[in-house]
Amino acid sequence: MTSARHLGDLQRHCSLGVLLLCACFLIGCQSNATLRHAQQAYRTGNLQLSSALINDFINKEGRGVDRVIAHLEQGTIRREMGDLQGSQASFNVADQAIEQIDNKPDVSISEEVYASVTNMNNLVYRGYDSDRVMLSVYRALNQLQMGDYASARVHLIRSYNRQVDAVNRNARRIEKAQQTASSVAQKKNVNVSRTSNDPAFNRAMSNHYAHIKQYNAYADYVNPFAEWMQGLFFFADAADGSDMERARKSMQRVSGMVPSNRYVQEDLNMLEAVQSGKQGITPLTYVIFATGVAPSRGEFRLDIPVFLFAKDVDYVGANFPTLEMHPNFLRQLNVNVQGQRFGTQLVADMDSIIAQEFENELPVTITRTIISAASKAAIAYGLRQTVSDQNSWEALAIRLAAGAYQVATNEADQRCWSSLPKQFQVARFPTPADRVIHLDDHAGSPAPVTLIPGKINVVFVRSIAPHTPMTIMQFSFGKGSSTWQTALHN
């Protein structure tokens, strides 16, 4: 009698424990809801609301697993609100966090096990390589606007090095992630290969991810805008001939990636002519047009076959991540210069860059999702087996709790730096004598811009969506002195 009573108490405690665990998971799964709301507000162009939300999220969750992504978003929002110092502070936190992450071992088996029975959002956001490259580019842009060319040089070189290092680093990292996932699968008694080799599962995966393959990246982890910015900088702030050669090589690489962009070809031709002594440099103005928003991450549910305890196949629901593109953006910016019109042309398509990286990560993502779904199914199955009378209230409570647990934790990792633009475009033309240009975004009357002093001028225009106001920022090189041209020709 005593033994039976103890067993009943154990069952009730088990049921209560699972219910409490579910409640914790339900709260945990919503821990980055404020982050998502901030990202959604940004996509509508509401910078004030997105700023308030991201600040609130960082105050509450800023030192957790989402530290990198939160500060990337905050840095972008602050930049576009004109707070360059605040933007640099946010980007600095993100950069330091990435460095700390990189100095630690890769994701451990214990972290993977924990994530497998909760969800992948509990893994530390490490920053995708597209994030890391653009982080360095944005830090350089901020420094250029603040007139700190030496720091801008450091960040642009770092953006280049991050692209060079990414291929080998990611090959090793992805291989390590697969090995760790395989170890977790063995610990959890999950037969990943049987699931992944199931014909119906393969067809479903191919159908859901078919749209990702239509985006043709320039090369793995290469960002032409980062390369173009490096070329522009080492031309416009050239200290010697080696800087000019670095600029020429950068423009040559960009020209190969976007051969239809006539402005890039004009720059390459100019750099070659300057190096050969055939021509000097006249004052030039560049317009950078950052338009639209980069892909966000969503999820889709799929019933997948899992094989546990040598039983027949069970089908459980699993949520897999997917990319959601945002087609509502200004296709081009026209710049009117003393009766002439210069339309911006594509330098980098962030959809393609991010889609390629997403596809590279997909095998690991699918493996982790299968393990997670199977692990939760195993927990639910194990809990049900603790009750001998499957018609008792204890059995019902456990079934309800187990079902709630699976629903609460069945969430794909949807974290991404969503305030990046969809495209970077550029225009290039001789600086007009009156130093006034007009930006025509097709949404209203042309916006006049008076260029600040400088030999080489850059106007950075940000458009989130056609109905939102554009943000216009400027910087220049060789402001009001002859040292720029003197250094250039030495």
C-alpha cells in the first residue's frame, strides 16, 4: 500500500513538474519577442518605436544569448537616427561579444543537448559571416562620417579579412557542428539518417527550400559592397601608390562580380589611368543607396518521421527555419545633377549573400531540428510510460503537459540582423560647380542636397520602404586642403 502511494505521489509530482517546466518554456520561448517586435517596427520605418523596443530588450536580456544580434540592431537604428556615437558604442559591444565567442570552444555537446530539449534559440547567437562583414563596414561608415579616417581604415581592412577567413573557418565550424550534433543524436538515441533519408521528408525539404536556390551569390561569404567600400576608401584616402593599387584591385574584383555596373567600370578605368599617369583626378561625388530590408527568418511546420526505442516510425511536428524576402522597396534612386540624371546601379544584393549562407548552414540546421523533435518525442513517450493506468487522471495530466511542452518548445531559430538593407546601389558623377544635387525617389518632389566641402564626396541614402522617409548622411575626403592631392601623386 505504501509503495503504491509513493508511486502515485511520484506520478503526480512528475506531472506537476512537467507542467511547471512547460510554463517556464512558454515564457522562455517568448524571451526574444521584444526583439522581434523591434525588428517588425523597423521594417515599417518606425525608428522611434524600434529604438524604444530594442533598448528595452537590451536592458532586460542584453547579456544573454541574444547579445550580439540585439546590439547589431541597436547600432543600425541609432545610426539611422543620427546618433553615430551611440551606434559605434552598440557595434563595439557586438564586436567584443563576437570576439569573446570566437575565443571560446565551439558549441559544446551540453549546450546542444540543452537546446535539443528546449529550442535552438537557446544557443548563443554567434553572428553570421554576413553580419560580421557588414558590422565592420558600418563601423567604417560611422567613422568616416565622424572624420576618423584612421579608424575607418582599420575596420575596412577587417571587413576584407573577415571575408577571406570565412571560407576555411566555416568549413571547419560546420564540420564540427555536424560532429557535435551526431554525438547528441547518439546520446539521445535518435536515428537522424533514417529520418533525413526518408523519401517523403526529402521531397518536402526540396519543395520548401527551392526558392532559396534561385539566389545566386557572388561567391561564398563575399560581399561586393564591402569590397567596393574598400576600393573607394583606398582611392579617396590614398596615402601612397600601394593604397592606389589596393583600390584598383578591389574595384577589379567588384567589376568581376557586377560587370553590368558602369560606375564600377568607370572607377576601374580611372584608377588604371591615374596609375599610368594618363590622367589626374577631378572632384567626384558618389551616392550610396541602401534600399529595402534584408531577409528575415520565418518557420514552417512539417510532420517528420522519427525512429525511437526500436519502435515503428512516429510522426512528430517540427518547425524548420526559412528565409522571407521583402519585395516592397524602392528599385532605384535617380540623382539629378544640373540637368543630367544618374540612376543608381546594383553593387550588392544582400538577399543573395544571406541566402547563400543560409543554404550553407542548412544541413546542420536540419540535423539539429530532427534531433530536437525526436528528443522531445522521447521525453513525452518516457513520461507516458511512468503511468500504468493510461486512463487515469495522472495519465491525462501527463499527456496534456507533454503536448504543451512540445508545442511550447517547437520553435525554429528566427534570429537575424534584419535592419540590413536589401540592396546596396551606387551612382557616380563629377561634383557640380554649385555643389547641389537633387534626389528623386519617385515618391514626391526631388530632395535637394548641398554637398559638404571635400575633394571626394559621398552621400549615403537609406530607404527602408517606398512609403517611409529617406535618411540622408554625408562624408567627404580631402576637405579644403591640398594634402589629399599631394599625397595621392607622391
